Amino acid sequence: MSQNHAQGHAGRATLAHHFDTPAQQYDSAKFAMWLFLVTEVLLFGGLFCAYAVYRANHPEVFLFAHTLLDKTLGAINTCVLLFSSFTMAWSVRAAMLGQRRLLIGLLAVTLLCGFGFLGIKGIEYEHKWKHGLLWGERFDYSQLHYPEHGTPGPNEVADGLDQSALRLDAHGYPPQAIPRNVHIFFGIYFVMTGLHGVHVIAGMIVIGWLLRRTLRGEFADGYHTPVDLGGLYWHLVDLVWIYLFPLLYLIH
């Protein structure tokens, strides 16, 4: 009996030796992945709690500082990730149906979306770095160009920043002075978006690995577990951004 058991395992290259059936292996892998995703949710959950505490204590900082973010680029990145989530879900379906050529194309598109997201985020970071909109002591308030009125004029906010959300009065100035501790907002912004960016890179590495294995024809005969698990991770990355975008860019 044990010999037959061993032969059965040897005949199925995708089945690890410590599992009896492919179904058992798939269920175990799926359960482990969900446990891992729970730890990721706890990680970002702590950051969201910190965000809530600081925003409750410094609402005026968040109301002002979010106007210095580029909502257009943030919205484009949101669309890019939503589309990549769609192509990733389609990739899992293609793997289940054994549609190898379609799977290759969908994984490649998803990977390109990841590069697109990072490229746009890099443009945003470049603007922030250039104009001193950073964290802690690195924040350069002089870049806001305080005029005699004590607040920046309509053309005195650094180039490349979104001015549409600045509600200017009849004289072209915001109705309230710039609050202190604006650097707190950007500290939170860089931690949350930076950590998310690291996860995007990790997801892209996984997708690249899946694409390589697909090109080698390793997903066949109903075996698609790695694609399914990689899809779950990528969906979490997308979901986190769905929360980050309104919390950082669309504050009211």
C-alpha cells in the first residue's frame, strides 16, 4: 500500500510528498495564504489607526496638507490598480481553464500595470522631494513662500502641486493661515504609501515568477495553485490602495 502511495506521488510532479491529494495540497496552501494576508491586514491596520489618531488630533493639518497632493495622479493610479486587479482575476480563470497563451498575456499586462503604478508614484515622490514636502525636520516650509499676508498666494505654491483644492478668497489667498505641523501629514503619507509601494514591488516579483513558470509550461493539467495565491496577494495590494487614496487625497 505504501509503495502504491509513493508511486502515486511520483506520478504527479506538482504534488508535494507530504500531501495525499492535489485537493488537500490546494486547500492547505489557500489556508496558509489567508493566514499570511491576515498578518498583512494587521500591519496596515496599525498604520490606519495611527492615521485616525493624528487626524483626530490635527484635523486642520490634514485638511490643508492634502491640497498639496496631486489628485489627478492619485486617481490615475487607482484606475491602474483596479484594472490590474481585473487582469489578475482573469489570469486565475485562464490558469484554471488551461489557457496558457491568454494567461501569459494577462500576467504580462498585470506586471506592466505594476510598473505604471510605480512610475506614477515616482513622479509624485519626485515633486515632493523637489519642493521639500517631506517628513519631520526635512519639511521645508519656505517652499510654501509665505507672503506678507502670512499665507501663500495663488501662484506661490510650488510648481507641480495641485492647487485646485485651495479655496482662495477674493484677494487670491486661502481664508485661513497655513497650520503648523504639516510635516506630520507627510510623515504619515510617506510611511503608508512607501510601505504600500514595497508590497507592490513584492507583488510584481511574484507575478514575474508566475509569468516565467507559465512560459515554461508548468501550469497544466488543472494545476494553478501558485497563480491563485499570487492573485490573492495582488488583490490585497489593490485593496489597501483603495483605502489610501480617499484617506490621503480626498479629505473633507
